[in-house]
Amino acid sequence: MEQLSYQPNAVARSLRVSATLTIGLIVPDVEIPFFARVAHCIEAAANEVGYNVILCNSGWSLEQELRYLDNLRARRVDGLICISLSMTGEHVAPLLKRHTPVVWFEQTRLGGPFDAVVIDNFKGAYQATAHLIERGHRRIGCILGLVSAQLTVDRIAGYRQALSDHGLPFDEALLYAGDYTPPTGLAGAHHLLNLPMPPSAIFAYNDMMALGAMQAISERGLHVPTHVALIGFDGIALTEHTCPPLTTVEQPIAEMSRTAISMLLDRINNRAPNKSRIAVAEPRLICRASTLGASAVDRSLKSSEASLV
């Protein structure tokens, strides 16, 4: 075997044992650090239990996702972990007919025995909004993710509930629809700061849009958090190194990835119940300098004092 550099035929072996020890992973965009981190953590968790991962980058395209589904089915993957805002249970039905389990990551889907791993988006948005209110902010702008996504709906609900619990009105003018990329964070912050009554704080629904918002604030000759406080969502590593460091709501990606692999293996090995399971991870607010300067109340008092002098 050594002299001939022999390696076992993985395809032939998979046909014999009806297993490829391979998992498919579909993500929207690996250039976004959150999805890159998810891919890294899922691959690490899969490798620990002897599985390989085929990474499929869809570019937010349903058409591309469907092509990947056909390819993964042809490769006889043992399971699929999917991050998609467009695919439905009907799209992955051919995999289920082959008894190939599917776990949704960051989203839930109805219409089949689907498991899902999600963050508590309502709670994370509530934490972020309450933190800004406690810093004295009364007008808090939001740069949303894609409005069709359930996670966006849940985060808006958390934002609204925090406002309500603190006796503050909801103003739809303070919402701007983004797409998770820095350019929409840039455009969104400019839009919000151009309002007749601009916000004193901005909550971006992911860290990458928060980075775009930070650029917009700087372009206007303003400073974070002196003039505008800023908070993101996801907890990507880059947020520690912005200037100032960005307050964010962290998702425990490594923990969620291990859970996704565990749920998938339960299905592969017929250890899971017939009903769907949803694992909900806890968000964690990480407070940094982008919200921890002088509070809005402090700034207002200083401004009033200066006007009296």
C-alpha cells in the first residue's frame, strides 16, 4: 500500500456502507465575517466526530442554493446544515425523501421534521435597546437586516418592547432597511442623521452594518459615542479593534455550531424524535466604548450649562 500510494476509494466505500461521512453546509456569503466564523466552527465540530464538510457559498441567491442542493444530493451527503432566507421545506423535500436530515441555522422552517439552532433575537435586541436607554438615549435609530427575515421581525419586536417597557414611543421613521453589508450601514446612518429629529444612538442589526454606520458618523464630522452612540449585533472579532471598540450583542457561534452538528448526528443515527426541535442560544451584551462615553443625559446637561454661561 505504501509503495503504490494506495488510498481507499471513498465513493465505493460510501456505496457499501450507505454513508459518506460528509455534511453539506450552505451559507449566504463567506465574505461576511459572521458566516465565515460559522463555517469555521461547524467544520471544526464536524471534524471532531469524523465528518467532512462541503462548503457552499450561495451569494444570497435562491437559484444558486437550489443548484447546490442538487449537487449535494448527487454527492450523497449524510446531512445538511443550511443558512438561507429563501429556501423552504419544499425545496429540501428531495433530501428528506432520501432520509437526509436538514438542520437550519439562524432560521426555522415549517413543513417537515426540521431541527434548528437559533439565537434569541428578541432578547438580544431588547438588551441592546435597553442598554442605550439606560445610557440616557430617547431616540434610537435602527438599521435593520432584510425585512423578510424572521430574525429581523424578532429584533424589531425586542426593540419595540424595550421602548415600551421604558415608557418611550415607537417611531417607524427611525427604522432603515439594510442588507447586512457595510454600504447599507453607511447609507442607513446618513439617512437617520438627516432626519428632522435625528437619533442620538443607532442600533445596527449586525456588526458589519455598524461599521458602515461608524464611517458615516465620521464623515459628518461627528464622533462615537460623543455625538452618536452605536451598537451592533453578532460579536465578530473585528469589533474589538474598531475605534472606538464597538458595543455588540454576541452570538455564541462555537456553541451553536456544536449543537447543530449534534442535532444532525442524532438524525443521521436515528436517535431523534419525529417532531422538530429548536435549540435557542442565549445572546450576550458586550459593552465597549462605542456606547460607554458620557451618557446622553450628561451631554444634555453640559449643553444646557454651556448655553447659560
